[in-house]
Amino acid sequence: MAKRPAEEPLESLSYRDSPSTKKVRVELALEGDRRSNGFSPSSAPPIPIISGREFEVDARNGRDILAAADQLQEELQEAAPSPPSENEDGEEQSAFLAPSRQAAPVEGYTDLYLDTISRSVLDFDFEKLCSVTLSNINVYACLVCGKYFQGRGPKSHAYFHALEIGHHVYVNMQTKKVYVLPEGYEVKSKSLDDIKFVVDPRLSKGEVGRLDKEAKDAWDLGGKKYRPGFVGMNNIKANDYFNVIIQALAHIPPLRNFLMLEDLSQRPELVQRFSILVRKIWNTRAFKSHVSPHELLQQVSRQSQKIFDLLHQSDPVDFLSWFLNNFHLALGGSKTKPGTSIVHKVFQGKLKVESQQITAKADAGDRLRFEEAAEVLVDTSRYLMLTLDLPAAPLFQDELDKNIIPQVPLTSILAKYDGLKAQEHLNTRKRYRLLHPLPPYLLFHIKRFSKNKFVSERNPTIVTFPVRSLDMSPYIEPNPSLHPPGEPIWYDLVANVTHEAVRTRDDSVEGEAERKVWRVQVRDRAREEWLQIQDLFVERVPTETLFTKESYLMVWERRRETRRKGGG
């Protein structure tokens, strides 16, 4: 096979330059980058184009061409513009930088956007959850529309809300600091002090001490007059059983003062939310004349595993028992040691129980005979609440064909604790007697409802009682070392929870159903008046008519003993 003849002779190609080396090609690429970055070639020495043949000739003559090229490269780098800066982490900054945040407003614009705040829509009673993520961490409230958002950074929902809607003023629900977004600076204006106070109302020790001594009225934003401490509570759906208990507990001075003055920020959530609700009930600078228990009710629902919630009606006494025990444990109280929390110091007392077994035997005539055991067991137990049993309601109507509403004095049903009247439980006969010292506050539960396998029954018996000066000495075992024998022990009524059965139309077979309505009657110590609260309704009631309702739970306060100076 014949070879293809060359296009040019070999002698003509021997003097032609060989391809450039890799280093020279890199230098040429750098030169192109410098030109694109605005580097003027006139201000720097030109880059020599070194051919392959010249490189070989210089190498034979002993000249270091690479060293000279490196030196020239360093000179060019010094003359070239500086490369893009890097952040502290060594990463190049993005072309889309985050917006800068202002540390303080521009001089002369410190009140910017504050005129957009709408106090009439602000409601800090509801649970602090972000309206987008439902998170309770780092929540801010928009002071223009009242919505909750999480965070205030450039990627937060509050930041986007400020850009999209144009609402610029936000308050941190934990620190109560006010910020303007999207700028991000804090606003320190005295005109915002009323909002910060409503978020977390706190009274001084002197102001708390004057709550029961000075009759003081207040006005909300709408000009409506209200009494601090005697405000309505919102019934969200079926939580009136909850409202009456919270209202009654908020009017027990030792418990109220503890919740209003102590720092409970590090306590469990149940304690914190109860403290905030009590402080809002006694708020003297409120924006509205009622409060909502939503925040505390949500915590109670979670902690009780939805036994007590806002959707279903429950028994107030059952809720009070659960709440006092869980509140006691949340304060760090002991299950066995008495007096380890404010709950035990206010309500706990001691009770002596004597029990005697009863046996049934048949005699010679096959007649059943009951015999009491000779041994009487004595035990001491502690209580937070005393249960009082009502006599059985009459089964028949009177001669005028009208239902009889029986009445019984409170002292008669208190005879259960005189140590003489026996109560029979299955095959055991028991007697109860109170022991010294009696607690500062007594809780009486008047048992009206009884359940069996078929139906739940209500006893409508009216309990009559004195509003003041209830003597508890007949029901307590004498102890001369703690109290002089024969001296009365006076208690005064503080709160009274009442029940009312309201008949409503029902589509079931019965045709009518009974709906439970709960109210609470509380005493205004400063005016010596009684007020009745049913959800949002607050009204005065005559003292003489308090006992005409079906009392279900009573709170009695022990009167302080006044000792005469000088004796004798």
C-alpha cells in the first residue's frame, strides 16, 4: 500500500513554534479574567508569549524561565483588584444579602407606626399560639390586628405579616418588649405601658393589700364601669362549672395574694396560667370588663386528659378536687407530708373517724339480729373538703297538689361531724369528729346528686344558713391546749356556688331535659355587698336571699380572734 505524501517537507516544520505549555495557557486565562474585571493592561507590564522553541533555548542557556514567570504572576496579583470578600465562616457572601436590621429608630421618628395600634381588638386571654404554626415558642402579638405569630426574624411569619399586610408593631408575649417590623428595632415609649400591663398585670404589695379595704371602680376602653375582682368570665361553650370554681378561689385572700405577689415564672404551666388569670380578674386597668379562661382551660384539658374541657359539662366539686390536688403537686407539695403548699395551709384539716363492724346473725326463732362488734377502730385522716348529706326529699305532693320544697338548716347536716351521730356504710357504722386546729378556710360540699344503675337523681332541698357567725365549736373535739373549751369558733361565708335546673325542649322520648346552670355568689369586702356572677353577667343580690338557691359548694372563712390587751 502506497504511503500518502506529506503536504509540507520536514525541514519547513523544524523552525515552527511548538504548542504552548500548560502554565502559559493558565496565565492567558488569568489575563482574560482580569480584563473582564476591569483591570487595565496599560497599568501593568505586558505578558510575554513564550513559545516552545524559546523555552527550550532559554533552558539550554541556563535561564530559569518558570521562576521569572512566577515573579511576574505575583506582581500582577498585587496590581489586580481584590477578590470578593468572605464571611467569618469562609463562605463567599451571596449576591442576595439579608436585609439589615435597625438597632434604633431614626432620630425624630421614634413614634412611627404607633398610631396604627388598635387597643380595642387586643385580647391576650387566649392561648399564646402562633396562628400559622400553632407553636407556643417565642410568640409575638400584632398590636394592629391582635393575631399571634412566631418569631420576628427575616424569615418569620411576623416579618412576612408586616410586609404583606402592613402591620408593623409587635409585642413579645414573654418579655413584653415592643418591636417595629420589618425594621426590627425596639420601641421604648411610655404610651405602650398600658398594653404591657394588660399582657401581664402585676400589682404592688400595697395595692394588693388595699383590694379588700378600698371600694374602687374602673372603666374599660368602651367606657363601661366594672369592679376589679368582680368581672364576668366568658363561657366558651360548656365551661360554666369551671368559671364558678375559679371565681370562688380568686376571692380567698391568702391564695389570691400568693398568686398575685409571688414570682411563679419558673413553676409548671398550670401554676403560671392560674396566676395570670387571677391577676386579670383583679386588673384595675383592663381593656374590657370581662376575662376569658381559655388559656388555663386548655392546660387543664391537656393535664386531665380531657376529663375537664370546654365542650362538655362537668361537676364543679369533681373539678375542684382535681384542681386542688394537681395545683398542690405543681407547687412542689408532698403527697404524704401536710402543710407543704399554700393549698394545704389554707384548706387542709384533720378528722377523727371511729368505725365499728356490724354482724348479722340468726337467733333460735330464725329472726335476723344485728350485733355490733365490741372493738371500735379509731383513725385520723386529713381532708380538704367536707361532704354534707341532705335528708331524703319527699316522694309525694301536698294537699294543695303542689310540690313541697323542703328546707333544712346548715347546722342539722353539720351534725354528721359531732361525733355522736353514726353513719352506716355497708357493714360498718362510722362516726366523725373534727380535730383542732381547724383550717383557715372550710369547704362544704352539699351532696345533691346521686346516681344508680338506672338514673341520676337530684335533691332540691334548700339549705338555710347564716351569712356570718357560723359556730363550728359543737363539731370539733375539745383540746384545751389549742382552744379554750366552750368558746365559739366563728366562720363567715366568703363564696357560695349554687345550682339551678332549667328545663329545655328535647327531641328524645321524654320530651324535656334538665340543663344545669351554675352561679357563684361572692362577697365584696370593701362595700360589704354580695354579687352573683353567672358567666358574663354580674349583679347585686340581697344578703337575705342567698339561701333561697340550691347551694352546692360553700367557702367559709375563719374569723380572726381579737384578744383584749391587758387581759382580765
